[in-house]
Amino acid sequence: MRRRFHLGVLAGWLAIIAAVTAPGPAAARDAKARHEAAPAPVATLDVAAFQTQAAQYVGKLVQVEGCYITSANSGGADCAAFRIADLPGQVDWNGAVPLDGPTMEESSFRKAQQICGDTGRNVQCQAEVSGVVYDPFGDMGVQGQRNFELRNARIHWLAEPVPHRVERHRTGNERSASR
């Protein structure tokens, strides 16, 4: 009997302590806000800077500006920069950032495959891309030169969509104005 009494008293004391020390709803919200991680600042790079600085951003979100989506296929796409001296029909890449297809944001990936499958500099494929820098060779333990890519990529399309031309079809019931 005495043991039950002590357990009851102990439970009562614990309930009182919990009630006195428990934060109210406002305090809980404030504590939660303090503990939520602020979004990490996103580094903004062009293709050339990505190629030289990617190693310092492995695992971090970056944005690559000034590129064209090219070579889109089921495996992914490239965010490519072109040299100023490019001539029509001649591809002269200044560099490219590979975009991992299986992890790419779905609508970005679908649009890239629909309109940016070739290696040319198409106006409708001008974009900025954000994603997490990944080092596939580093994960495999390969030493030496790296080939960094973006995973979980999202394409931010810069070109206005090309308007679809509406064609009028004659039904045969219309009369020519010249008659």
C-alpha cells in the first residue's frame, strides 16, 4: 500500500512540474521559429564559374545563370553556355553543366525534352537553373578530376513561350470577295 502511495505522490509532483514548466502555445511557436533553419543563401554562378568553383558547393543549392538547355533526353540535359563567335549551324560551347534527369523537377524535365533536344542555341531554351551540386565520381571514390552536375534541378525558363499560330480553315461555304 505504501508503495502505491509513493508512486501516486510522485506522479502528482511530476504533473505539477510539467504544468508549471510547460511553455504556452505562443512560447512553443517562438521556440519553433528559433529552431527552424533559415534557408541557406543560394550562390549564383555562370557556367564558367560553375566549372571552376563547383567543388566548394558540393551538397549545396546553387543557381546557374546565362545558359541554354540543350541535349535533353531521358537521362537528363545540359545547361550550356556558348561562345560569342557562334555561327548558325556551328556549335561552339563555352561549357556545360549536366542536369541529372531522374532527380529533375518533373515539369522542367518534360518541357526540356519537348523543346530542347538538340545541341543548338535555341531562344526558347534560354534559362537559369537551380539545383544541388553533386560529385558522382567523388561518391564512387574516384580520385582526380571531377565532373560535377546538378541534382534536383529546376529550370527557370527565360524565353517567352512561342505563340501558336492559329490557322483558319475554309469550310467551302465562304464566298470570295472578288466575285
